[in-house]
Amino acid sequence: MVNSEVPVQNAKSSVLRGKRPKFTWDRAFPILTLVPSLAALGVFVYGFIFWSGYVSLTNWNSFIPNFSFAGLRNYVLVFQTFRFQSDLRNIVVFTVLFIVSCLIIGLFLAILVDQKIRMEGLFRSIFIFPMAISFVVTGVIWSWMLNPETGVNLILKAFGLHHLPQWFLSTRFVPNIQVGQIQLGIPIALIAVLIAAVWQMSGFAMAVYLAGLRGIPEELKEAARVDGAGPWRTFWSVILPQLRSTTTTIVIILTAASLKIFGLIYAMTGPGQEFVTDMPSMNMFQTTFQANQFAQGAAIAIVLLIMMAAFTVPYLISTIKQGGDA
């Protein structure tokens, strides 16, 4: 009688002896394919991050390089400036209003599209089309539309209505709370930028929410209906909790987009009077490449990087843990 366990035992013994698999082209090709991308990532992303961090600790604040050590002096100087304090106020106000508006509008549009309406594909394309436009183009379009001498005012003038006020260049705040040299509240001029940004990115929130809605099992909704839950109760108790991870993903992506926003501000309003529409990215660009204060510009860039990491790193860690638990 032939012993069928002999080949298995031989295979196990070869593994236990630590025999390495033979080198084959099929094994090496995926690694060689990733090498150029990893090298470019290491140089142009992490290498430049390290270089920016190094420059931020030097005295290179003129056109002539000066790599003498300055410690945290540039960070202290940056935080003491009126412009950067205004940037922090603006970025917090803009990020909160931007994310909340996109979540509400995106969820509302997703629910409408999810009702199996006719020409659903057309409406999806219309809502998500603004994402195909760059922020610079969006800024130019909306600055033209909101300008008191052009855009919407031409239509209003044809009907004999008064011109729109030049509120997108206003320096007023609502509410106006003075803390030191900084006014806290919502800058009126920032609302114009907010409208343009929400118009462009709410379609993204709609697409992600729609995918989340389509992924909810119909059995859960049917069970809620059998238990006597109405449409609103089903939405708040069944559908909305199932969209928690979807909402988290949208918030992380929109937060990263809002913190690094530059093209929209540059094309639409610029820093604005008294920096009412200024952002850290705009400040970093002008400080570095127009004022030639490279060390302070690098310090602003590192602060902005830390702000983005504070939102994204915990999300990535939780995602990795969930993948490991699965």
C-alpha cells in the first residue's frame, strides 16, 4: 500500500529546513514596478517635508541663504503676526461652515437621487460636474457673478432692481467680537468664498453618501417598517447610523481640502482687506515667494502640515486597526 502522507511530510520538512523560494521574474516584477514611485514619493514628498522643517529652523529670511540655527524663533514670529492670527480665525470658520454645508447639501441631494427618480444619471452628472472644474476657474466664475458691476447684477438691472452690495469685499464680521487685535466671528467676505467652495464640493459629498445609501441592506429598512417606524424614524434610527463611517470619510477629505485651499482664494478675493479672506496657504505662498522670507514661510507650511495631520492621522490609524481586526 502506497503511503500518501510521504509527499506531505517531505514538503513540511523542506519548509522546516528554511528553504527559500526561488527567485523568479514574476516575484520581482511587482517590486521593480513600485520602486520608481516609492523613490519619487520619498524625494518629492517626504524629502521636501524634511527640507521645509529644516529651513523653518534657520535664519533664511532673505534672498541670500542663511542656514544658521534659529530654533523655534520663526514659529514664534509667525504666531505673533496679525496676519497669521487672522488666518487661523479664517481657516477655522471656513472649515467648519464648509464641512457642515457640504454634509447637509450632499446628504439631501443623495437622498433625492436615491428615490429612483427618472433620469437619475443626468442629475448625478449635474450635481458632480463642478468637481471637474479647478478651484481657480470656480473662483473666476464666482467673482464675476458676485461683482457689483457684472454677473447677477446685470440681470437685476434689467428688471430695474438695485445693485448688489460689494459684500464679497466687506470687512464686517457677524458677530463682531474683539479679542486683542483680532476680530472673532464670521467675516462677511468669507461667505462669498464659502458659497463657491460648497458649490464645487457638495457634489462629492452627494456621490459618497449615495454610495453609502445604496450599500445599506434593504432588510434593515424593511425590519424598521415592520416594527412600525415611519420614514423619519427609519432615517434617524436606521439609515443615519449606517452612514457614520461614510460621514467620517467625507469629513476627513473635505477637511484636507479646506486646510490647503489656495486656488479659490487666489483667483476670487486674494487675502482681502485686513486679511478677512486670507488663508495659511496664501500667507505661506506670499511670505516665501514674494517676500523672500523662506524660513518663516517654511514655518507656516509646517504648521499647516501639523493641522492636516491632526485630522488625517487618527483616521488612518483607526482604519488600519479596523482592517487588522477584520
